[in-house]
Amino acid sequence: MLKMPVACLLLVAYSFFYYWKNKKLRTRASDVFVIMVVMVICNLVADVVTEFTVNNRDVVPEPFNYVWHVIFLLSMLSVCFLMYYYVVSYIERVGSYKKAWEKRWTAVVWAVCALGILLLPIRYVDTIHGSYSLGGKVYVLYAGTIYTLALVAYNIFRYGKAVAPEKRNVICMSAAIFATFAVVQIVFPYILVTGLGMSMMLMGIMMTAESPYQYYNRRTGFYSELGLREFAGELLYWKKEFVLVAYVYYGNAGVAGKSVSQAVAYMSERFQTVNFQLADYCVAFLLPEGAKAAGKLDEVFALEKHGDDAGERYQVFRYDGRSTTDEVIQELYDFKEKYGKAELYYDELTKAMRRGAFTQYATEKLSGEHGIAMLMLDVDDFKSINDRFGHFVGDQVLQAVAHALKKSVRGLDVVGRMGGDEFAVLLVDVESESDVEEVVKRLNARINRICRENGHLDSVKEAEGRADADERYVHVSVGGRLHMPSDGEMTFERLYVEADKALYKAKERGKNCYEINGGCLQ
């Protein structure tokens, strides 16, 4: 009879050791779970001891046997009530339910039951299956167990819908296992199976609802979005003020990981932060010191030029308990989308869409029901600009051209930089070739006013009035391909190739002109 409790004790202790060593969430429910595991271990130890002492009362001192029986019964009672508090703590946080009165009343019930276990008599029953204890102490334990199981069942069925389905299923299954073994124990008191039931319940919760691996990334060591939801939900429920700092790196994706790691190291040196990774290029820091610590952030980031560099941004979010978890997550993702997505998908120099993002957008629009046109253009004599005036002036020219293109197109149209001085414009919802020509004339007129000012060519601006043939002015050649749904199927690769061919035809016929579907206009 000792084999089963010993095996359960070793299994629970072994699992709890590795659970404790791993990174884990520090929420109210998790703290209750840790206490519950400790109580189960105490109960299993007492189970092993009492299994021996109750069956060997002729050689074991009665006080020793009595004390271990009290420890066994009290720890069993505590596990039942801790199971209730674990379920309620989770339901309260995710559903924002207030159950303070119910928890206080349940604490009183536990105290009354514990007092009964300490004061009421105990008696022993000897059977062919072995000896076991009964009497007032055991009946009080039965009453406390039934009370807590009924309360757990009520809360699960009444408020369980607020809990995520996977968590709700784990809680329901754990409660069902515990209830099944408790009923078996009450009906057949000589079969000590409660240790096995508690072990199964704990292992199920430990591997699912309390598994640390669902809350953090083992590769990076940062908590995940799910971990952030748990932390934020806990702080918001208890009306605690806290500060989140969102940091995003954009630009060269190849060094995003290094930049994020440097930001994490820098913050960790100055604040005891809890770190969350929302994407490869975006992290959030939770500051436990709240608003007081956040007041130092402007100085900290200014010293390191965080937020001022071309490739990184940060923003401080302060919460006082009046927001919801979804609102917190949404604010962080709005920040990430504003800087992270936009800047990672847009060229750092010109702010035009990168080639890959442009390709994806164009491919999606090709499946629409309206006409679509793609324009390819490059700056005339751009190489001579770089050679003669240097790359700094060349970069200014590219920025000015991109700005002119974005000012010339319509709302749904997008501008992409395909590489070097080559740009692409995607015109959507086009009804005829005249729509394309109208946009081309508008962008050509605006680009032709870009003037490299001063003899040293140290600045680029849009000149007032009409452009002339002076070399100070910037000109582009444009090639375009219009596709209507009635023309049949079209792929991005084909559209790109045909627009590119049109660009080269325009350049062959002379600079500062454009060609669309075979027609050329100076």
C-alpha cells in the first residue's frame, strides 16, 4: 500500500523541482498553485507515514501516529480549499468578477473545519484490506471537501465562459479528477487514492495552465504576448499602477535582433524590468516601480539616443487600473504597427514601400474587379549626379522624387522603391488609359520642378514656377502597363516585366518622356 503514495510523491516532487527552476508567471493564481503543490507534497509525505503508522500501531507511539494523522487531514483540507482559490483567482482576473465576500466566507469555513480536525476525536478501523482512520476529524474533512467541490463546480459553470476554452477545459478536467477520487475515497475509506488523484490534478495543471513554455520564448528568454496578457490582467484587476515601455527597431532586418538585445540589456541594467517580445523587432518592458521609474526614461533614452536614431522608436504607456487587458494589448500593437510594420516595410531613405511589400500589395490588388496600372520610372542621368556631386546630393534627389510621387498619386495608389534610382507606382481602380496619363502628367510636372539649388548643389527643393532645360532640374523617364479585368489573367511578374520594357522604350526614345501600353508622350 505504500508503493502508490511513494511513487506519487517522487513524481510530484521531481516535476515541481523543474517547474520551480523554469521561468514562470508571478500571478495570484500561480502563487496559489505553488502553495497547493507544497500542500500536496506535505500530504503525500503524511500519507506515506500514516500508511505505516496506522497499520503498525502496536509498535508506533500513539502521539506520533496521532500528529501525522492530523497533518495528513489538515493538508488534505488545505488542498481542497486551495483548489477553490486557484479556480476563483483565475476566474476573477479574466472575467473581472468580484468574489471577495465568497472568499472570506470560504476562509471561515476552512478555519472551522481545521479547528474540527484539531479538536474532534479520531478512531481507527481494521479490515482485511488494512487499517484506516474515521471519526469526527475525518467527517469534518469530508464536509469541507464536499463544500469546496460544490463551490468549484458552481464557479466553473457560472463564470467559466469568461475563461479561455483551453484553460477552462483544464480547470474542469482537474476539478472532475479531484472530485472523482474524493468520492471514491469517501465511499471506500480503506482505499487511499486521494494522493493519486491530487497528483494527476497537479500534473495536468502544471503541464497546461501553469506551463511556463506557453508564456515565454525559450529561444530568446522573453515572455510572449500571452504572458503579457497574464501580467497586465493581474495588475489591472488589482488596480495597481504600472508602466509599459514599447520599443521597436526598424530598418535593416538583419540587425533587428542585435538592436533589440542591446535595448533589453540597457533597460535591464537600469530597471528590474519584465521583458515581453511582440515580434522579432519589437519588445515591451514592464517597469515594476511604476510612474516613478518612468520619469527617468526620457533621460535614459536621450543619453543612448533611443528614439532619435533613424532605426528605433520607443513610447511610454502608463496605466492606473482603469483600462482593460485588450486595451493595453491594442495600444502596444498600434504602436508596433505604426512604426514597426510601416518602417520595416518601407524604405528607410525614401519612405517608399520596399520591393517585397510592394510586390505583395500589387499581387493582392490584381485579384480585384477593377483595372490596375503599374508605372516604372527612374531618374535620368542619376549616375552622373552621384559622380559629379556625391552620394549625399544623390540621396536628396531620391528623397525629393519619392516625395513628389507620393504627392501625385491618389489615396489607394502606392509608391515603391525597387532599387537604386528605380521606383514603381501602382495605380488601382483604374477605368481607362486616360486615368493613368492624368497621374503620369501630374507626377511628371511635380518632379520636373525639383531643382538642385546653388552652385555647390548642397540642397534639393521643389522650385517655384515652371521648370526649364537647365541641368539643375530633375527629370524622370516612365514606362507603364495598364491591365483591365477583361484582358484576362495577369500575374505580378508579367505586369512588372511589361512595365519595365515600356520604361526602356521610353528611355530609348529620349529622356523626360513616358510610354504606356505602347504610346509615348514627351
